[in-house]
Amino acid sequence: MYPVMTMNHDDHHQKLPSHLLFAACRSLSPTSARAIHSLLYAVNLSCSYLLMLAIMTFNIGYFGVIVLGLALGNFLFGGSQSSDVCHTQS
């Protein structure tokens, strides 16, 4: 069987066969990989700022929906250990 690699360091997170992950990484040039990483970072940051602006409206309905959505997303997709964008673990 293929070796298994975890996306995060916790055993309860979803596991991916390592051959799929390595094949995907090898097919990209370093420049392409950095460009994709930067694009995903920009999307993540944009979503964070939009959520911040929604919270700043002081609408309790927006606040409740955002908090419930973040909690549900964390439950379904297993968020990372650190929520700090600037200090991610490698």
C-alpha cells in the first residue's frame, strides 16, 4: 500500500496518499507553486478583511452568522492549529 501523509500534524485530520501529494508538487515549477500560494494567500486575506468589515457594522445578525459559519467550517474541514496568518507552521 502507499504511505500516508497527513496534511496537519494531528491524527484526526484527513489523510491523503503521499504519492498523490508528491505528484502534484512535482508537476509545478517553483515559480508556479509560489504564484499559487500567493494567490491563495490573497484570497484568504480578502475573505478575512471582508468578514472584519461585516463584523464592524455592529449588526448582531451578521456577527452570529459569521461565528456560526466559521465554527461549522472548522468542524467540517478541520481548521489548522494556528489561526494567525502571519505565523503559520511549515
